[in-house]
Amino acid sequence: MPPQVDAAPPSPPSGDRADPAAASAPSPSDELKALRRSIDNIDAALVHMLAERFRCTQAVGRLKARHSMPPADPAREAEQVERLRRLAHDAALDPDFAEKFLSFVIREVIRHHEAIARTGDARSGDARSGDARGGNTPAAAREGAGHAG
């Protein structure tokens, strides 16, 4: 009598086979939640980076006001736009989008610098916000949202 060989159990029909990768993959809903958490974290980082940038540009505005320098520096702004376009290209981000973003930021900063020059508020703090660090408030952020410097 031949030796007995354990036969493998019959395979289930092809539609019923469990895909091990699919069993361990997150559901679309869980994947969406994880992606959104990442986006929320990036948004928070952007806000904090912009707030720091605002503090720096407000200091620039006060310095310019103290020394009767013009609020806008078109040559610096053009350099910054070109620099940002290159960075965007290198990062696979639409350079036109990056330019629009920076142009918006620069316009807001110039507006803020003009207000500082008009009011003569070239002190170390921002009188409107009451923040000696330079206006770490939503209103100050809207008015000083970065600058080419």
C-alpha cells in the first residue's frame, strides 16, 4: 500500500479567496481620516510659521518707519517672487500658485508697513494688538502676513 499523503484542503472558489493585503489595509474611511489628520497638522505648522514670519515683517516695518525708508522694496519683492517660483518648481508645486500666494502676502505686508509709517508706530511692540512681541493676533497676522523684507 502506498504511503498516505496529506492532501491540501480544497481551495475556495476564486471569488471567496481572502486577500491578505486587503485584510491588513485600512478602510477608505480610516485612510481618509489619517490623510486629513496629516493635512490638519500641516495647516497648524503653516499657521505657526506664518505667525513667526509676521513677527519678523512687523519688525521690518518698524525699522523702516524709524529710518524713513519706503514701505515697499520692488527690487527685493521681484527677487523674492523669482526665488519662490524656483523653490515651488523644485518642490513640484505650481510656480504660478506660489507667486500668487507670495504676491498676496507682500501686498498685505506693504499695507501694514504703510500703516506703521502713517501712524508713526515704530516702537518695539504693536500698539494695536498690545503684544510687545510685535502683534501676535489675528488682526496683526492679517496685516503683516509676511514680506519680502
